[in-house]
Amino acid sequence: MDVAFLIEWTIKSIIMIVVLLTGFAYLTFYERKALARIQVRIGPNRAGPGGWLQPVADAVKLIFKEELVPGKSYKAIFFLAPIITVVPAFIILAVVPLGATVTIFGREIPLSIANINVGVLYILAITSISVYGIVLAGWSSNNKYAMMGGIRSSAQMISYELALGLGFVGPILLANSMSLFDIVQAQQRVWFVLLQPLGVIIFWIAVLAEVNRSPFDMPEAEQELTSGYHTEYSGMKFALFFMAEYIKMIAVTAITVTLFFGGFRGPFVDSVPWLGPIYLFIKVVILLFGMIWVRATLPRFRYDRLMAFGWKLMFPLALANVLLTAVGIVMGMLWLIPVTTTIFFLLTVYLARGAIPKRGRV
């Protein structure tokens, strides 16, 4: 093994961890400021100029907050569950290309930690691990409310992972590769969002459910679950669950940008490779605002409606999107894909109005 490669990977990993930790801290600030603007409130403005030190104040508070451990909990699993939840959030971006290859000190360095030809499978495998952390957190607390919250959250994540996995298939078929770098390169002429309008809708909704964001935020349904699977967690252990959610928000938006919005592609990126990370950052910030906007706008789903929506609407639409995409590619008429998928989407939504339980029906 080349020592230079080990040094390169180590430096990249450290930079990625620092960026994600900083991004997690200031994503909370970004969300609170954006929600305040949407809801005509002031938002955090006390800690530091303009409230910019609010994430630091929150971190200090959580560090010194007393940590309580239930006396009858399964302590080893209780301590391990937050780690199992947060680690996948850090390593999921390892295969996402942040830019093209740059030259530093005469050495060509790709702006990604790893460029593997099965990057999509890597992402699906890593995202599945988080389910274990959630269900183990609920079970190890030895609390019936936490256990119920863990079961419901894990059932939600597993259900929407099917639609999420099928959402990857459209870009894979169009790029004829499972490498995320190849998928980005295939979007030099046209972003896949134009060819996969239904695919990006399915993928985005599944992503919201996967990271437990509104309107799928069952763990935060205090009136039902007393805060769900992390009811018994406090201090830094609770902060790890909080950190996992927000880091996964950054990760899944970066993956969405890579699959459908050209990734790091943009004007002059071929001649100035350092523009790649800047373009990716701008696109990620815009999609994160969309995620925040959804939280400020839509009410929380009732659980039975959430599951019915995932199985009766999302899953069939995802299957149909894969089928129609494959047909369009085989026929050599890519323009046919957005037309047929959009028509099928509108027809399915119209016919499926009665499939989702209405108010008062359980």
C-alpha cells in the first residue's frame, strides 16, 4: 500500500468529518432562521452577532447536561445504540464525488474519498444500518413508550427504503453504471431530473421518511409516543441521535444532487475543477431549504396514513417509474420517459384517492 495514498485518505476523512460536524451545527441554525422567516418570527439572535454562536451555545449546554440512565435498561446496548445510529451518517458520503480531479503539489487527487463501481449499493447498505440503532435504542431503554417508538420508526424506515432503493434505479439505467461518479458524468448534457420527474419526487419523499423529517417525523410525535425511541436519552447520547438526523439530511441531499441535479457539474467546472465543490454546496443548501420549507408547511402524517401512503402509492409508483424508464431506454426515446411517467403519476394519484385512510378512519 502506497503511504501517500494512506496520507491522502486520512486527510480527506478528517476534512470530511470536520465539515460534517460544522455542517450539522450550522444546519440547525439555518433551519431555525429559515423557519423563523417563514413563520414571521425572530429566531435565535442572542448568542453572538446575529445569533451565529447559537450552535456553540447548544453544544456547550448538551455537553454539560446531566446524562440519566434508566436503572433497568440494558446498559451495553443503551450506550451502543446512539453510536450505531450516528456512524453511518458520517461514512455514507465516502462514495459521493464532491468534485473532479485536482492537482496539488504535482499529484492528481480526486475530490472524493472513494470512487467505487458499486457506490449505490454501498449507500443502500450503509443507510440500512441506522435501523438497528433506532430499534435497539427503543428496546434497550426497557420502556414501553420507547419500544413502541422504536418499532414504529423502524417499520417506517424499512417501508420507505423500498421506494428509496427503486428511486436509485432510474439514474442507474440512464447512466448504465452504479458508480456515482459515472452518474454525474452522464449528466453533462442534461440533468436526470428532467428525464426522471417522477423518480426525483419518489426519491425525495422517501428520503424525508428515511431521515424521519416532517411530515414523517414519528419520533417527535410527543402527544403519542413521549418522544419515541429516544425518550430515555439525555445529554450527549441524545445529541448523537440529533446529530445523526442532521448529518443524514446533509448526506441525502448531496446524494439527491448527485443522482438528479448534475452533482458537482456546472459552468467552467472542467477548466476550473475547484468550482465543483462550490456548485455541490450551493445545490445542497437549496435542497436543504426545501426540506426545511416542507417542515414549516405540512402537518404530520397519522401513522396508518403514513404506512398506507408508502405501500399503496409510493411503492407502485416507484416500480412503474423503473418499468417506464427501461422501456424508454430500450426504444431509444428518452423524451418518452418524463411524458409517460408524468401521465402515469397523475392518473395513479387520481385513482388512488380512496386508498389512503381518510380522517376518522383507522
